[in-house]
Amino acid sequence: MSKITNMPVTRRNFLKWTGAASAAAAAGSHAPVLRALAPAKKTGQAKNVELKYSVCDMCLNKCGLIARVEDGIVKKLDPNQKFLKSRGMLCARGNAGIQQLYDPDRLKYPLLRTGKRGEGKWKRISWQEALDYAAEKLNGIAEKYSRCGVLFTPGSDLQSTFVHRFAEVFGSYNVCTHESSCLLSRNRAYLDTFGEVPSADVLYTRYIIVSGANPFEAIVTPDSIDLMTAKKSGCKLIVLDPRYTKTAALADEWYAVKPGTDMAFFLALANVITNEKLYDQKFAKDRISGVDELTEHVKQYTPEWASGECDIPADDIRRIARELAKAAPASMVYPGRRTSDYVNSTQIRRAMAIVNALLGNWDRPGGLTAARKVNLKAVQLPEAPFYDDNPDDRIDAGKANMLFEEEGSFKHMRDGIIAQEPYPLKGWFVYKYNPLQSVANRNKTLEMIDKLEFIVTVDITMSDTAWMSDLVLPAPSYLERLDPASALQGSSACACVVTRDPVVPEMFESKPVFWILKELANRMELGEYFDFDIESYRKEQLSNMPDAPGALEKDGVYYNPGKLYGAYEGKVFRTRSKQIEVYNSRYNDMGVNPMPVYTPPNEVPENRFRMVLGRNAYFTHCTSRNNSLLNELMPENAVWINPASASKLGIKEGDMVDVKSRVGKTSLKATLKKGIRKDTVYMSSGFGVLSKGLSNLAGKGGAMSEILEDFADTLSGNMAMHETFVSISRSAS
Amino acid sequence: MNKRILIKIITLLMVFTFAGAVMAQPDGNKRKGKHLYRQTYKKCHGEDAVPVSPDSKTQAQWIRVFEKKQWDVFGCEETWNKMSEEDLNDILTYLHGHAFDSPSPAKCK
């Protein structure tokens, strides 16, 4: 049950939460929150009820929803049944979006730091003062160092495209997104095998291997919903995970794979499939480059050999390979989403992609499907200026073999900033991004912060990164915003366009990042590059789809008709060979193994454990843990440990323990789980916060980012967050 | 033919082939190249014109366009004929880096 109904919020309490005396001055603008938080009246009906379309922002799936607004207050969020990507549903996390809007902890007005960084001393200032100050500081850094002396980190958000635009116009190449803590190595692997990143047609698959993913908790639409439907239709689900997740619980077979050895399993599958010629030989001849080289290469990787590496019986590996091939092409190795795990994570996913190639499932029902054309128009804006006095490249350039230019690598970027090499970087513009929680090695991020002269954060609440900033600017929640159109891919469900209009007006003094950037541009003589508004931008985006505006107004979503299966008939792949590349010649030219070569992960040292990450269904990264509706479900995190391992250490259920690595230490409760390997431990991220502005989290649980050591995938620069070994001991009372 | 001479000829051929392949890889300033390319294209076709996309050709095709100076791909051949070798190399570096078969970027969507 929600705290809202149990604990009526008094005006006095609310003002206390929102910053005492200074809040009183703006109490009028708090009225919607007070009214929304107050217990519902037992009598009387709302005078004005409106139903408004919007798009969820509680995670990255962007599911369609309908907001019920009563007398100006959002009372409920319902699914948009015409939104097929979520199969007409809205999850519980999506329902909790209402609490993001009416969160008493929201940032309400611009704040300027007055004490030391992290001390929590702030002064309320006007937008005029805040923007003048930010423009002066950013210009100062550009003049003193270079325009590349400012780092821009946009989070995953529909307005983040404008942060990229601002960085380009301002002249900094140093843009780093959330993706380098997430899925870059998966994208790298599939691009370098198929020439594009596919969707998984889970609904029609008959046999699916899920390895390093947990779609029943880490929700991806439509995959999570489709997997349940597919299972009801008889699809066989095989799960490889060192921990008994909810996906493992619903699997036909679960293997507690030794962490970091998944590649051995997949190379052994390839061994059986090629050795026994279980693949579609015509498809292979016409569409795959390097099958002969692969066949020769995987001869060494027998199921018997793999069994010794990954702790999965050889007979099972051989049987699974045969069953998988028999169900092809309606079978797959699920590509997954977050793949920031090992230093060879691209090659691990290449091994998975290669098995998919052998299944011939590309472009076919129940297999992997290409992105469908949505037809959203790229808006032509004035050409950004070029600054001759800038350095040649990004700070993290050359630190990974195949870095994504627009995403970067936070790990390498941070190392460069700490060393101030190859050039000084002194400013940081943060938008809805919180690396102090989401990225490994928090102490290194704090070290990076020490090197910076100016940090401005735009966010909805006081994240840890905002807490360490010099200037904090309040952003509205998604229910208050006008956003540009966005194209979504959803395998058999859809290729569609969504937009977002304000459901209610912006609250407090919050302002969207687009407005902030436009105001900054005007103050920095860059106004001509931001001389547009979102309405006109969106109109231009939709100009190739005359039916779209009407459909968006009527249904909240627009579907562009397009071919899903057979889209590659008569077309070549976007690779060097124009075929699927199980042998990658570009890798070979770069001195990288053209086919995945197995290297065993480092052995877990005695008396230590490998730490692994994973999502649960309640939270998205580190962003929704303070949401009171969701926080009730998990008020703090605990470290999972096998009872046998715990017993050796004298640890009992609920004991406070210290988790230590080479880079940090955190304390939290232990929970004993039979469904985790004896050599592995797990904890949820997003707790153990530094910020004192998150009421539900202060002093709760332990910080994952504090103990994770920072490694990166050598090819993509993606963070490698399963490479840390920890010791665990009972906390001294 | 004497075996030694044959080996020398093959070696020389290999050296030239390899050198050609290395020389063919553009090594200019991709960022400047992008700016120059889009500016040049729009100067020719108007501010609202959408430049020919880098992914409309493969890396090998872009190299061929520049080696053979096939400026009809862009129009305004005169402008392209007047450009310096350095500017052309910058533009080719940009186009080559985003060609159809390049290791092109993707987003978390």
C-alpha cells in the first residue's frame, strides 16, 4: 500500500522536506503536490476529468500510457492498449511514475553550491543568475583550455539529442552517454557480425537460450511479455546464470554457469553444429562469410572441453546444440541488453551472434529481425561551427579498438580527466546521468570531480552526481514535458513513433533541458544554432508521414507499415564482405582475433567471491529507488550469498556484513540464497547514496559503485563490471 | 625465369600492393572533414539540401570516388576541383568512417 494513503502529508511537513524557509516564498507553486499527496476526499466527484496520452520514462522502453487527470492532478496512469510494443500493458514500475511527478524530494529551483562539494550547502538562486553563471563558467573553460575542455553526459532521454546538439555547437567532442555502462559490447558484436543490431522476435521463437540476461525482471518490451507468451505456446527456455533469477525460475532448464565462461558454451554449440553439419548449408553458402574458417577454428572447442570450463555437462551441451538447430530458424540465442560484464564482452557476444548466424534465423519469424524503417525525418539544423584551435579528437580516443564516437567510454574518459591527458578537461555538463551510482569505482569518479572547475547538473531529484555539483538545475518529469518524436523498434510488435505532450504543466521552477540549452546558447553567442522550438522540430520530424500527427493525437502512437520478415531478401549485409561475418576480416587487419578465441576468466581467489550485477523488476538503474511506491518493495539492498559459503564465514540471514574489494568497502545486510553459486555474490545497485536529498535512501544499504573495480571491454570500451573479487565479513557490531 | 628473380618480383609486387592498401586508408581530420563536406555541399545545393549520405557507398567506393575525382557524385564539380588535397583527405576520412560497410555507430534504443 502506498505511503500516500497511510501518511497524510501536512503542509508543515511538506515545507520542511522542501527546504524550510526558502520554500515558503514559493509555496503557491507547491499547491499541486500538496493536493496530490493529500488523502482522497470521501465525498464529491472531480469536476474536470481528462485522459491524456503520454509515454513512460520510468525505464528505457518508452511504453505508451494514458494519464487520468482530475482537476489538474494526475490520479492514475493506465496502459495505452493501442501501444503494441508493450502489448497494451504498463508495468507496476510504469504505474509508479505518478510518484516521480509528485515526489516531495524533487528539485524545485536552481541551487548554487555554497559549501564544499558534497557538504550539502546550497543557495537558492534565480534562473537568470543560474544561466548567467553557467554560461560564464563554460565560456571561461573554453577560453582558458579549449572547447573540448567540457564533458557532456546526456542520460537516456528524449531530449538528450539536444545535449548532443549543444555539445557540437559549443565545440566539444567529449560526449559520453549511459551506453558505455550498458550495451555497447552487444552492439559492437552484432554490428561486426550482421552489420546492424537486431531485434529478437521472441514471440514466435520455439527455442531460446538466455545467457547473461534476465528478461523477466530486467524488463524489455516486447521481449519480456513475448517470452511468457512464447513459453505458453511451447517454446523451450534455457537459462545460463550463476544466480537463480526469476527468468531461471521459469526456465525449462537452468544452468548455474561459472561466471565469465559463457563463451566456452557457445563455441561448443558452434562445434557441434558445424561438426554435425546441423546448419542450413544453402543459407550459409549464400549469406555467411567464413564458415570454413569457423568450422576449423571451433574443432578445439568440444562439449567435453567446454564442460570443464563452464560447469555445464557435455551431454547437455551436445543435446542443446542439436535441439537448438532442430528448431531453427525459429530458435535463437537471445542477444540481451546490458553486456557490461567482462573485458572480452564483445567477443563473448560475437560467439553468441555466430551461433545465431549458424541457425540461419536472420530476418525470419522466431529469429533475429532487422530494424524496420520508421521514416522519421532527420531535422536539418544550421551547420555547427568548426573550431580550428580544438584538439583533434576525444579524450578517450584510441583507448579501445572500436570505440563508438557518439557514446564514448566513461571508464577511459574518466582516466583521461584524472590524468588531464592528452589535454585538460575542466567542465562537466550532466543531464539525468548519475555515474557516482551507475559506474564502477565511485572513488575514481570522485577523484575525477576533484579535477574539475565547474559541474552543472540538470536532473529531477538530487542524485549523488547532482549532490557533488556546483550548480543544480531542476528538470520537469516526463509527465510535464513536450518532447520530440521518437522512433521505436519492437520486433513483431511494431516499428512506431511516439511523442510526449505535457499531461500537467511544469511544476515548481523546473525547466526542460531544451529550454536551458537554448538559454545558454543565447548567452554564449550561439543562439543562431538553437533558433527553433520543439513544436517546429517535431513537425519537421513527422513531415514524411502525413498520417502520423492525426494518429498520434487519436491513438497516442503511429505505426509505419513496413516489412518485418524477408526485409533482407535481395539486399546485402552492411559488412565488408556484404555477408554475415563469422570471420571478421576487419578485426584481423586490426590485430584482433577475427573469430572469438576463448580465454578463461581469472580464477576466484581463496576466501573471495566474484561480484555480479543484475536488475530486478522494481528499479531502473539507479533512478527510481527513491520513488516511494517502489522503495516500499525493496527499502534497502542486501548481498546474496550461498548458505554454505555464509556458514564458513559465520554469517547468518540479515547479518550486517562488510563487502570489500581493492578499491572500496561498503556495508549492508546479507541474505542467504541457495540459488547462487558458492563462488559468486550479487547485490542490487543504487543504494548507499551520498546525497542527503533522497529521503527514502539516505543511510540505506550498500553502494555497488563503491566496490566495483573499473575494467573495460578491450574492443568497445564498455565498462566490465563482473571482473571484481570481494571479501565478505561480518561487520564489527 | 630464374627462381630468385621470380621471388624478387613477387616480393616487390606484394610490397606495392600492401603499400597501396595502406595509402588508400584516409588519415585526415574526420571532424573537420564533416564540417567541410556539409558546408561545401550546402553552399552548392542550398541550405535546405540534404548532403549525400556517407552510408550511400562502401568504404572502397568512397576511395574510388576520390581517387578518380568523380565529383559528379556531389555536383558543383568546379568547387571540388579547386579544393586542396588536405581538405579532400579530411572529407574522405569522414565519408570513409561512416560508409555503408564501416563499423558504424548504434544507439541504446
